[in-house]
Amino acid sequence: MTWTPFDADIERNRGLAAEGSVNAMSDLAMGLRDRHRYTGEPADLLEGIAQLRAALGYTPHHPIRHPLMANLSALLLDHFQWFGDVSALHEALARLGEALPELAEEDRFLVTMMRADTLILLAEHHADPAFLDDAIESMSRLPGEPAAQFVRGRALSLRYTLTDDFAALRDSAAVLTRSVRATPPDDPNYALRICELGNVLQLSAERTGDESVRERAIRYLRTAVAGTPDPSDILLERKTGLAAALRERGAHTNDIGALREGVALLREVLAATGTDTRSWGNRCENYLIAVHELVEQTGETALLDDAVAIGTAARGKGSHRATIPLLLGLIHHTRFLHRGLADRAGRADLAAATAAFGEVVDSTPYEDQNHAVALGNLGRTWLAAHQLGGDPAAIRRAVTALGSAVRATAHDSARRGEVQINYGDALYAQYESQHTSGTADPGVLASAGHAYREAAQNEAARPLVRIRAARAWADTHARAGQWHPARDAYAFAVGLLPLLVPRRLARADQQRVLAELDGLAADAAAGALWAGDPETAVRLLELGRGVLGGQVLQSRSDLSRLRAVAPGLAERLKDAFERLPPSARQPRGAAADQRYDTDILLRHLLEEARAIPGFADFLAPPDFADLAACAARGPVVLINVSRLRSDALIVRPSGVTTVGLPEVTPESVAERSAAFGAALDASTRPGQGEAAAQSAVTQVLGWLWDAIAEPVLRHLGHTSAPAVPAGGSGSGGWPRVWWSPVGRLALLPVHAAGRFPGTATVLDRVISCYTPTLRALRHARIRQERAGDGRPVGSPASGPADRPADGLVIVAVQDAPGATALRGVAREAATIAELAPATRLNGAAATVDSVRNALQSHTSAHFACHAASDPEDPSAGHLLLHDGPLSILDVSALDLTGARLAVLSACETSLGTQQIPDESLHLVSAFQLAGYPQVVGTLWRVNDRVARLVAVELHERLAAGEDVATALHHAVRHCRERFARTPTLWAAHLCSGQ
């Protein structure tokens, strides 16, 4: 046996006990109990109980009998915890009741608490809250010492679990908080008490969705784990509690890092837990819940096979006879959704899920929470069977089951929100089924909308659940042609987006959840247009697109107005913004907790600032008047593409006008986008397919002209080429338009639309610029005003005096490691350097650090190098420098004062992603966020020679005094003249920003 600190005392007392010493028998028993708790060896516990029974046999009438009975009761409690034999609890309760009146006053305090502990265990085992009334009442009579408050807090917490009495949980948290505050951190019981408080706060957060409460729980549970000796079963139990809190954090906030940390903790716990112990079942439950949540969010279904095996082996164990079957049903259901009915294994999973949920429904009373959960999931299973197989009977069963589950679930709980959205889905599916058969009942559709509305307005529910519900709520009104309430419901959904992607989340997690809501902003705007409210349509597009970029813009806002009235608050706000930059991957442990704490602090600081008179809209999104003012130098055309309708919303300072685009649908855009992408790929492979590829590109450009650009330009009065001097030099006479395509349309070159050959083209009618949102354009104009006017690159500085240098930096990387050589880069850089004073970073000098430093000390930058986009992780798109990538996140983290222009003469620097095109996650937008009001980039891979031609002419024109958009416009037109039959060579370049 491994040495323990109890061994010596145990052997000494064993010798004395053999001589008949009753005191030694008692001391031996307590030492054996301590060693059992340390090692988990049950033989020690059984020997200790035997020693105390022997001691009681020697003392039938001796006063020591009653303390011995109390000690025996303590070991019987451990016996129950280890073996699950409830008779041990009943014996302990009887012996404590007999001993308590006979004990000395100084011993009654501890024994009264032990009796209350016994009652708590009996209440938990029998699911009978009657035992708790006695425990709580007896604890309330004791002095308010930390130990008594701790036991009372545990009893109140269990009352909530058994009765759903939320007031009891609030009282428990208050009592346990007092207990922890009165316990010194070096007290041996501190970890025990703070752990219980953490568990209670976690229960409260599950019920209310209060994030700040959950974060306190995680912090306390980490403290408890850190303060528990290893190895010990107590440590495993506390790790289980921490894992549960991390699971809830991940589930509520879509934080995959938290989910993975929780699953990893539970794997450690299971590996160290014997399958024959009483704890095994409960820990298996926690593991199954955690794995199921992780798979729900990541789709990593391979994890489910192991989970099914563990759950099957754990049947008959756990906290409740129904819990393991219920969890197995969830796992089979999730696996079925990924496999489908066409797969034999999928059909088996559906049958297994249905059987498991039915088993729980049949074996639990209606008032049991497991009954309601199983009923709701049984309804989900039938709904899935209907959706995948069209079974009309299944949808009727689904509606009935989910309706019953809603009625059995507490109104103010997070769970009710999830049940309500499932109930709404079932009702909506029933309505559609009726509609197909010609028997549609509008009341069914209205009932679905009511269920969705309640789920959306449930503040305890997860943000993603609420947004999905709000969107579905709006869809029910849209389906009924009720456009004003549809507009309001869509607006409610869009307004919840900031809750979905808080700053503390890793960028990968933010991108993943936003991708699940693709098209929400477009549908919201379309709903507002049907309601005759174009200004709200513009506002909803602003709030629903560029959400991640909007967070960066908010953190770069001018705090001078707040600093004038509350300098301390302004400084704390600035510090919080700086401590919460976008993160590529979520850290784990204390570092993750720190990001959560900072994000919560930031929210409270903003609330504090907005409570100051005159600051109600502090750092809020700009109102419509401010957005419309962005169009002072030319109209901004938001091209909205929705399944409900598609329109161009033309924003000018005077208001919004709309142009219907009946030929534009999400399907037509997806079809052209796919054809365009395939043609671009084919155009890079020399051979017979190259001409066909250019023809396909030309056809898409023609469709963009017919369906979008021509109707918009005709509405604006641009029906022919402007009257300009021969040669087209300068901006005089050329009107300007800012394009802001919505959704996947942003992947296509609207600025190059036209019917070729001929002058029915955008390039021959207007100068085009792009902006991802009106807010981004507003930010660019503010930055340009701070940097000075539209001076050509390299002209004398007139910007802020705190810039350590001025002018242009040219970054040229011809031979980046692992990439093909760019032969024209050196010539491009040398030619541009001859046009204006410039700092050059060539080859090995162009490291990530040197480039980052140069960007902070120069007003303009020109990059001639490789670039790459990443469809799976758009924020990982990058410029390839000598020693590695300079990513989108790296660039957007910069906050450059006085920056003016960035030219990205590289591939795909303005190419977004199919999954979340509305976020404009590409290098061009990153440089705008960093502070450049004007950025030139490309939509696809560009030919090295063509890139050099366009870049050199751009800089030549800038040196001659033209503004950026005009210079690029004419450079592209000249390139088109040279390569008229090859649009992939001339159409990629664009200008974004001011």
C-alpha cells in the first residue's frame, strides 16, 4: 500500500485497540476513515465501522457511547457515499437522533450539522424534499458560523433541484456567499465551501442565463480545484463541477475552447474513476452531456461512437435511473441527424433515440424534469422523421409531444426557450404540410409565431436560440403577408447579434456562429422594404453586416467627449478595449477567464457611460442621418439580395430610394458566383479551355450589368459615358458611385459589369468605389479628415505631428519561402520608388515585425507580394512576407494615426468567404480597420505582369495629382484596352473606402 500521513497513527491505535482500549478503537476508526478518503480504499472504511461497532458493544451504558454513535454515523455517511447503501443513512439518522440529546453542549453543534447532512443525502436519494425542511429548520437555529451556513446553503440548493423553487436557490447563494466570506482562504474547509458556492451559482446561471454569475462560478470552481490535493476523489468531483460550468459557458456563448476544456477534464476524471464506484454513473452523465454539446456545435460526430459505448455501459447507474437513457437518446438523435434516413445506421439511430426517449417518458412521472425533457426530445425525433421522410403521422405526434413539453417546463428557464423553438418548428412544419394538401389553418401558423416569439423574448435562453427563434417568428409573419410585424421581428433578431459574438470569443468561434445566420440582415432589410420603410432597411443592413468589423470600429472611437466629463471612466474604458483585442484562438484556463471578465467589465463601463446625461447613445451605431451623410460625395448603393425580394437601396443625404431587382435572387447569385469561380480557375490553365473561361466571365459581367448595374445607373441618370477631355484623364465630369453588395454578390465584380464590346459598362459610366458598410465609409472619411486632404502619395505631410515619419513604404517580396517566385515584383517596386520618396523593404528585409513597424511610421504603403485567402478561416487570410504571414487579424489589430493609402498589389486581397460574405473578412477591410481610409485590392488571383502595369500607372497618376479612385479607374480602363478579350486580367482591381 502507498504510504499516507495516517499510517503511523493507525498502527499505534490498532495496537492499543487490540488491548481493549475503547478510545483507541474510536481513534483508529477515524484514522481509517481519513485514510479511506485519501486513497479511496473501501477496506479501511469497513474496518473503521467494525471498530466502532465493537466499541459500542463494550460500552452499553457508558457516557462515551453517544460520541461513539456520532463517530459511527460519520463513517456510515461515507459508507453510503461509497457503496450507495441507503440503509446506512437511515441507521446514521437514527443513531444521531438518539445521541444528540445526550451529548455535551460543545458537541451538539457538529452533530446537528452531521444530522442535517444525513437529511440532505436522504432527500437527494429519495427525491423527497420533506427531509430538507427538518435540515433547514435545524440549521437556522444554530449560530451563524460558516460551517452551519454551508450546510444550510447545501440544503436550500437541493430544495431548488427537487422543487424548482428558484427562491431557494437565491437564498442558497446568499447563505453560501456569507459562509465563504467568513472563511479564511487558508482554512482547510475553504475549497469545500467555495466549490459549493460555485456549483450553486452555476445552477443559477443555467436558470437565468446571467453570464456574470456563470463567470463567478467558474472562477470559484477553479479556486476549489487548485486548492484540492491530488490525487483524491474529492479533486475528481470538483473537476467534474468545473467541467459542467465550462460546458455551460461553451453552450451559452458558443465558445468551443471552453467545451473542449470541459471534455478534456471529464476524460481525466473518467480515467481515474473506477467503473464499480458510485461516482462512475454521475461522471459518465457529465461526460455524455459535454460530448453531446461539443458535437452539436462542431459536427465532430466521431466522438459520439465512444459516447454511445460509455453510456451503454453506464445504464442503471447515475444520479437518476432515467438520465443515462435520456442522454443516450440525445446522442443517437444527433448521430441520426448527420446520417439521415437513407443510411441504415441512421435509421437504427432514429429507432434507438425514439425508444430511449419513450422509455424515459413511460418510466417517469409528469412532474419529473426528465419526463419533460424526454417528451420534448421525443417530439424533436418525430419532427426530424417527418422532415426527412414526410411522415404525416409523425408531425402530429411531434406537435402533441412538444406542446406537452412546453407546458411542463418552467416559464423563466433557459430550457423553455429551446422547447418553444422546437414546438414552433413542429407547428410550422404542420402548417406547411397542411398548405401542400390545401387544408392550411392560419391559426397553426399564428401558434407557431407565438411559440417563436416567446422563445425569442426569453432572456435566459442562449443568444443563438433567441436569434433563430426571432428570425422564425419574423418568417411566420412574412409567410402570412404581415409585413409590419415581420419587420419588427426581424429587427429584434438583428438587435440580438452583439450578444451572439461578444468580443471575448475567438474569431474562429465568432465566424462559425455568424455563418449559421447567413442572410439574416438581407431578409430583415427585405421585410422592412415590404413594410414601406427603406430607412429601417438601411439601418438593419448596417446592424446585421460587418458585425466583427463594427466591434473594432467601436474600440477605435474617439473618447474625448467622455474624457471631458468623466476622465477616469474614459481611461478605464480605453484600457478595457485594449485588453480585449480580437483573438485567433480562444485561450484556456485563467487566460480565457480573464477575457470573459474583461468583456463583462466593458459592458458595465458602457452602461455606466450611457447613464451620464447626454451620453445615452455613447458608442452606439450611428443613426440614419449620420449614415446618409456618408453619401455627400456620391450615392452609396446597397445591393440587397434576399429570398423575400432584391433591391438596390440608393443612399443619399436626402434619403433612400430603391430600385427593384427582380432578376436577382440568392439562387441566381449563387449560380453566377459558382460559374465565375470555375471560370477563374480554368482561366489560369493554358489551353483550349481558356477562351471558354473568358467567355463565361464575360457572360457573368453581362448579367451583372443587365440585372443590377444598368437599372441602378439608369435610375441615377448615368445613361451614357460622361463628357470628359480626350484621354479621360482626371476626375472632372466623372460621377462616382460607392457599391456595397450584400451576401455572396460581394464576391462578384459589380464595378466591371457591362456588355462587351461596347460602352454599356460601369467603367464607361462612373468611377466605382466599394464599402462593406456605411459605418466603414464613415470611419474612412473621419480618418481621411484627420490625416489631411486627398494629397497624392509622397507629398509633404500635413497630418498629425505625432507621426515619426511620413510618405510611402514599399514592401516587395519576390521569393517568399514555399511560394512561386514573382518575377515582376522588383521592377514594380523600383518603378514606383522613382515616382515619390519611399522607404523600401525588399526580400529579407520585409519581415513581419519590420513591416508592422513601417506601417506605424508611414502614411501610405504599397505591397507587391503573394497573398492568400482562407475559405475555412477567413480571418487567417494573409500577405506572405519573408519570414511568414501577416494575417488579417494582425493588420486589423493595428490602430494607425494619419494613415492614408494602402495598395495591395497581390492576389485575392478583397475576396471574402462564401460562409459569411457580409462580414467582409479580407485584407482590404483589415487595412481599412487599421486606419487606411483608402485601400486598393483585388478580387482574385492576378497576373504578375498585369498587376505591375496597373500598380505603376496608379502611382503615376497619384504623383500627377489624381485621387486614388480616379487614378485606379483610369489605370483599369487602360488595362482593359490592352486586354479587351481577357476580363480576368483587368477586372480584378478595386478601390475600397473614401
